[in-house]
Amino acid sequence: MKNLDQQIQQAGFWSAVLTLTTGLISAFLPLDVPNAYEATLADRVEWLNANSGLFILSWLNQIASMVALSGMLAAMAWYTARWNPLRALLGAVFVAFATMAFFIPKFMAVWTIPMLSEAIATQSTGYEMALGLLPVLNVTVPYSLYTSFDYLGFWLYSVFALLVCIPMTRGSLSAKIIGITLGLFGVIYNVLTAFILAGSIGRLQISDSLMTAALLLLVISIAALFLFRSPATHEGQGSA
């Protein structure tokens, strides 16, 4: 078991490193056409065809970032299992669900969206279908099918955060920081979601509101470097 603990600790550390690295890279890669919220379908098609390779690279980086973040959170679930195995198990399940929710739209960004834009630009086979599908898979508009999957993924992360935040605070100093930040993320994200569903946050503010809350995951990733870099991760068993 100790060997498995060490392997998961190492996986958690390198997942945190990859999360931060891909997050930094994403700041320099375009995920959509400039002025994306107000861009017309014609603008989007023109930009996608001119920047297809860069667009695919940007979303491949997002896939790597999401997998790394999920790996780091799963390692945190394992860490909390010594104090509350049930919460840890449920947390890991929600991380798995979130990973799938994220992977579906991000794979569409790499595979489907470039093909749709090409079909529209060339008016080739599937042109009419592409005209209907590309707006549905808009990666920016907060009520598209695409972004709905993304926000579902973050909501599932927030449920994970609420499940493991209390057991996490029973660990080392870095674990306590992570636990408190996870609790804040879980509460804030769910409160914002409730406000959105109640119509208290406008459509233009949805993305900024939810992504600002998600920035807390950056704090968690930095703290995870300290949590998983040291053998102190392997503390004695606590009571449930």
C-alpha cells in the first residue's frame, strides 16, 4: 500500500505541474475567433479555416490540462480516504464524471468543429447539416450545447470540492489550504449557478462569473505542488 501511496503522490505532483504548465500555455493560444461572443457564423467559419491548426492545438492543450487537473483531484481524493473513505470514493466518482463531461466537447473542438467549418466554407457534402451544427457547438456562447458540457464539468468538480474539503483540512498545512479553497470553490460555484438559473446573472456575465470562480483551482494546483512533493503526504490514519 505504501508503494501505491507513493505512486499516487508522484502522479498528483506531476499532474499539478502539468495543470499549471498547460494553463500558462493556454494564455497564449486562441480558443475561438476574436470578439467571439458577437462574431457571426461567417466570421467564425472564416477564422476557423484560416487558423484550423492553431485551433486544434489550442484544444489539444485544453484536453491535456483537463486530464491533468482531473488526475490531481483524483490524487486528492485518495489523500482524503484515510479520514473519510466514503467521501473520497464519491469524490473520485464525481471527478470521473467531470472528466467525461469535459472530454466530450473538447474532442468535438479537435475533431468536429474544424470539419464543420470546412464543409461550410467549401459547401461540400454535409453543408446544410454543418450550418445547423456549428452554431450549436459554439465554444463561447454560454448557452450552446458545447459550453453546457463545460459548465457541467466544472459543476461536477464543485460537488467533488464540497465532498472532500472537510477531510482535506485534517492533513498538512498545504492540505488545509487546499481544503479551505476547495470549500470556497464549491460554495461559490454553486451559488453562482443558482443565480444564473434564477436569471440574476445576465448571459454576457455568465462566462466571466463562472470562470472567475474556477480560478480558485489555480490556487489549489499551486498548493498541490507542496502537498504531493513531500513524504509528509503519508501521514498516519485519522478517525473517520
